[in-house]
Amino acid sequence: MKVPFKNALNTTPIPAMIKSYFLKLLMLFFIGSLNSSCKKNANSVQPVMPVSTIPVTVTLRHVLPAVLKESSGLCFTDGNLWSFGDSGNPNSIYKIDTLTSTILQIVTVANYPNIDWEDIIADSLYIYVGDMGNNDGNRTNLKILRINKTDITTTNSPVTVNAEAINFSYSDQTDFTANSNTNFDCEAIAAIGNNLYAFTKDRSDLQTRCYKLSKDPGTYVVTPISSFNTN
């Protein structure tokens, strides 16, 4: 997912950024219906009513630093924003001041590269980075990186940490032939309770699928627990 940021108010990439993060807000809203549908039948896909587009008025407050011109994920935790660059950028996450948009801290993940980082989320203990971009549907090393917040309590910058991996594969994917028209490109995650929820893009059939994962490091085969129509 490419979400470029420019240093001007009248550049065209801004609406794409807004659309991307608004979609993630819709996904969080969608989670509320997941919990109830999962309890009914955890092993089947439960359709969800289509979500309508809602007009939004957005005011540009700050422009992110140039190092984040390809910001691919954004989360707020402990009073600050965190972001990172898309594939091809450093394997680092950046703590950003909410008032000035300046970078307060750079945290580099020493033991995992940025293959295709797509989203970032946090809870009270950890920051999770989704290395799950899969543009051609042929990746067999999908993972969510878990970074312990206690490793980045220092104000020093840069800081180097080791992340733990939540490895996963899709139970409903049997063909790993490279194909850009894939249903297995995941670009958004949410953290609720003891679980993570990963959402795929709707490239092939206009259905976004949701997969439930454990927050604990390990290797998992995940099954879609729900889906909704994005057409």
C-alpha cells in the first residue's frame, strides 16, 4: 500500500491517504459485529451488510517528515503517533509528536527486514507491525512483528530492538502462483482484547475478509471469520 505524503497543501496524494485511513476506521467499526458473529459460528464466514461511503471533512494540520513520505501505517499510543515506511524503506518505526509532527524517536527492528510492512497497531504492552503485504499472493512468510514497549522506554534515538514474530498462513489459500489479482493481500490490522484481526484487500471478488489471530508469538494457520462487501 503506497500512501505518499507531500510538503504542500494542494497536492493530490492527500485524498488517497485519507481514504486509506478512513477504511481502517470502518474496519474497527466492523470489529464490533465480528465478536458476535464469531461466537455463533467460528468456523464459517459470516457475511456482513455492505458499508456505505460517508462524506468526511478533513483539515490538514501537519505534514509528516520526508522519511515517512511512503507512510503505510499509523497508530496512536501513549500520547504519540507511530508510523513507518512501506516496502523498500528501513526496518524502523518512528515515534511522532502529535503537535509538531517531528520525529521523537527511531526504533529499528534488528532481526526482521521490512519485506512489506503494511500496518501498525498497539495495546498497553506491545506495538504490532504487520509484515503481511502480499501484492502477488505468493508470499509464504507472512508475519506480524510484536515489539515490547519496555524495550523502547528510553528517550535515546535511534534504538535497536528485537521483535517477536506471529507467523501465519491462510487456510483458504491453496495456490501460491504469483497473481496480482489476489484475495490474500493483507493491509490492515486491529488489536482487540487478546486477539489481532487482519483484513485482506478486495482485489479479486470485492470481499474484504477478516482473520482472527493470537497475540502470542508462534506459527498459525488462520481461517476467515467474517467478510463484507466493499463494492
